[in-house]
Amino acid sequence: MHQKRHGNTLQIKLDNWLFNNDFNENALEIFGKVYVLFAIFIYGIGETYGNSFVKLAQAPDIFFNPPLSIAQLFTGFPDIVTAWGLDILLHVLFGLAFFSIKPSLVYCLIFLLLYLANSLGMSFGKVNHNFVSLILPLILSLGYFLKAKSPSHIGFTKSIYAFLIGFAFFTAGLPKLFAGDWVAIWQHSVKNYAVNFAIFDNPLSKVLGFNNFIFNVSDMFWEFLDYFTLGFELLFLPAAFKHKHFHYFLLLASVFHLGTYFFLEIGFFHHFLCYLFFINWRNFPKLYSAFEKLNNLGIKQKLFFAFLFVPLGLIPNSLFYGLESLENELIRNLGALTFSLFFVAIFAMNIRSYLVNDFKKIKFELTGLWFRNE
Amino acid sequence: MTSLKYQIKVKVILRRLFLIILVFCFLAYLSYYSANIYSDIEEPYPFPTLPGFGTAPKYQNKVHNATVYFKEDALLKDSLKLTAIFEEIPKNAWNQVLKHEFIGKNPETKEWLQEHYQIGRYDYAFYVMDSCFLRLNQIKCIKKDTVILFK
């Protein structure tokens, strides 16, 4: 690990933040594999990144109108044969990444393909939040590159990704601040979303009695939520510069996403996977030893299993996609609730050590104060 | 490979990379925010806006061209009418559109929808796959799986 330097100059502080954290080669190795498993089997590529090539190929070319991006080099969506080829290639690349075959190059290629799919997908005029998960393969590519070339600086990947996530939240908060209605005390933006959700007679909101709740609860509650959202999103960026605070914000973010899905019907499920990057993977030594065995397989075996990702990943296009397409909305929502609570529990456990230390510190301060007063 | 000189060189490169990303992010966002995001709105937002000086009356002025239905009239009370804008369309048309996951922002989209779904009485139609912050025709909040129809 990078040696922590002492001093108050900006450069020393920056270096300590950039390079000195708990992220190491083992964490990268574990997360890289967990990421592939989740992206392929739990989410499915189309779900994780919004657009699979096959999905894009089904759109008529009349919708082709990409913004300034690599997609402008094309004149339309890919035809169905090319789209299947690209989707299969993506699955093969994920398979190669899982077995750490040229991981730096492979993750970089995965990023380029996903970037192309997303650029084409932006033709539909959808302003999405996929950037955070889209950039993740590039971050992993950088991580593997640093692992090979300069392992003591591998903490850089964690810091830079924390900054990008913080910045993404910050950019979500800034327009809310300037648009006015989130800060105006007589307008309740969260309530607006909640009403939209309730009015469509969502079965889960009926079970929870949420429809009655939103019309009976005080407007002060809604205004509190407006300000909480603003504060949370704007402060995420400064929190990124302190790893401990960032971990607290990750827990807040996972609870926030849980709330936005169940009360406002805005889903951010792919973000959970991105936040997993930051948890303390040293707590999972058995996982590392299990994955290490996979790395020790021969190259032929690795290639065989890597190509198995194609049929396994494409059928039936992931558990989560299956969950999303369930006809019964109540079962679907309950499935999503379990899924979200699982991640909230992980992030809560992740800050356990911080909480214990902070609690001890507060207790010490309070008892100190009490003794001084005596 | 692991000499001190090499380590320092890597550190300097990474430090510069971070600073480049930092500056790029802020500049790119500022240019996007100022040049692009509100380009569809005739009257710009008051920028910045002080607390208590919202832009809601502008929405009220702008949405009169859109056909907006609310399920319950009670919702038209308070400020909700200013921000909660969405369409409720006949169930058969709804089901038809839901089969296809497209969003169109091109004017040609209208023709495509007219051809396929006979939504000829509307000038524009937007189908939204996910809740988003679409700033077209002053519509601020759009519900997931919603079709917005404009006259």
C-alpha cells in the first residue's frame, strides 16, 4: 500500500486521499468477479446498462438521433445479426474478464461496447443515470493496469470512482437547487412523485396503505424530504473526499434508492452493484481463496468456461429481468424489495466498524465532558 | 520497475490524471448545463433561484397546449398541478404502446405512431420507458411507462 505522508500541504492531502485507502489487489480480484456474476446472471447486460444491442436493433431507424457521441459515426441502429454478434461478444468478454484473461484489455473493450450501446440508446431522448455503472468497466480496467504496473497505487481506482459517483449525485442535486421548486417551501417535489406513484394504483402501495398516507401526512414531511434529497445529493461530492464519510453516504444512498423505488417508483438497481466496489472486501477472505482457485485453472479450461457465459447469460436474460417482467406486480415489487434490502444490509454491515469506532469516540467525549463538569 | 523514481513518476501521472478528470467534469457539466439543458424552454429559468422564488408559474403558463388529464380533481389543488403533469390515455391504446419500448424525440416519431397506432389527433407523442427529467415542451416530471400526447 502507498505510504501515508504527514503534512498539511494540499498536495500531501491529495496524495493521501488518492492513494491511501483500503483498496488492494485482492479487493480488485474479488470485486471483478462479483461484478461479472451480478452483471451477467443477476441483472443481465440489458438491464444493467439500459440497452443491449438486440434491444436497440428492434427500434426503427426513424428513432436514430444520437447526441454528440461515438454513435454519430453510424447512420442507424445495428441490424439484428450484427446486434446478436455484439451481444454475444459482450458475454464472451465478460467470461474472459471473470477468469482474469487479459483483464485490463478485456474490461476496456467491455466499456467501449457498452459505451457504444448507450450512445445509440440516447437516440430515444432518455436522460438516464447509467453513467455510474457504464464507467465501472473502465475503472476496473485501470485497476488491473495499475495492479500489473504499480500495485502500490491501486487505491487510485477507488478514489477516482468515489469522486465520479459523488460528482454524479452532485449534478443530480444542482438542477434541483436552481430550478426553485425543490427549495420553495410551498411546493413539494417529492410529493409530486409520490402522487404519481399512488395514482396508478400500484398494488404494493395499496398493501402498505401508502395512498392514504400521502394525502394525510403533513406537508412539512414532504418539504423535509425535498431538503433531505437536496442535501444528500449535493453533499455526496464533498463526502467522496473522505473515505469514511463516503461509506456512510453509500448506506444512505442504498436506503435512498430503496425509498425512491418503493415510494416514487424510480429504480436505481444497477447502482447497488457499483457501490459494492467500495465495501471492505478484506472481510471476505474465503471468497478470495475460492476465486483464486479459478485463476489457477489452465488456459483451455478458462476459455471453455468463459464461452459458457454466452448460453448461460443469454438464457433467460438474467434473474432480475425475469423479475422485472413478472405479470404480477405485487410479487415483482416484493422481489425487488428483498433484492434492495439485501444490499442495504450489506452496506449497513460495511460501516459497522466505523460506527463502533465513532460511537466509542462520542462516548469517550461525552464521559470526558461529564467528568470535567463534575 | 519498482524503483523509487518509477513510483514517483506513476504517482505524478495519476495525480495529473485526477486533476484533468476533475477539471473536465466541471467544465463539461457547466457547458452542458448552461448551453443544452434548458434550450427547449423559451423563457430561461431565473438562474440562480433564491428559496421561495420558484419557477412554477411558468409551468402553469406553458402547459396549456398539452392535453393533461388527472385521475382525481382533488389533485389540481395546491402546487401539485404545477408539477404533476402526466397523461392518462385509453387502456387499449396504452396496452398497444406498452408492447413497444420506444421513446421518440424526433418530429418523425409522430408519423410512426400515427401509422402504427392511429394516434392521429395528436401532434406529438412521447413514450417514456423510465422516469426521467425530460425538458421538452416544459414537461417537468414524467411517469414511467407514460405516453405524453400534445395537441
